[in-house]
Amino acid sequence: MSVKKWMLAAVMLVMVGCGAEATDRPEDCRQGEYFDEARELCMSCPAVQEPQCREGCGLEIFEDQRGCPLARCESGCEGCADDEVFEASTNQCVAPEPA
């Protein structure tokens, strides 16, 4: 076979080998990953975001429906709404004072 034919054959093999998309199986996923069924790939879990809890309240770590860790305030210790602030003297969420 001539050099040109070898090169053509090599190029065709590479093209055929790269044509199929890589896919994973759920059992291929490692700790800190979840299986994305739509993409058929193992994806990294998002970083755990620490919620703003009332003073003296701890965090609970649990898994979401994908198996990724999430943090939430202990039961009864939910944080304040976006338009409120926690006031330690009263141990309550209140509207912020105007600046």
C-alpha cells in the first residue's frame, strides 16, 4: 500500500472512532457526581451553598433527588426572607432600617 493510501485509511479510522459521543452509565459516576439522564454523562455536583441561618442554629446536610449534597438550616431555624435581616437582640427577622 502506498503512503497516501495508509494516510487515507488512518484518517478514516480516526473519523469513525470520533463519530460516536462518549456516554456513561449511572454506575460510572464517582462520589460528588450525579448521572444526567438527558446527556447520559456523569456530571459534577454543584458546590454546597451555606444558607444564612439564625444565630445559634446549625446546618443539616442532606441529598437532593440527584444524590448531591445540600445544606439547610436546622428545622425551625430558617433564615430571613430576602427583604429582612436578623436582629440578634430580638431573635427575629425584621425589615431593615432605612439608611
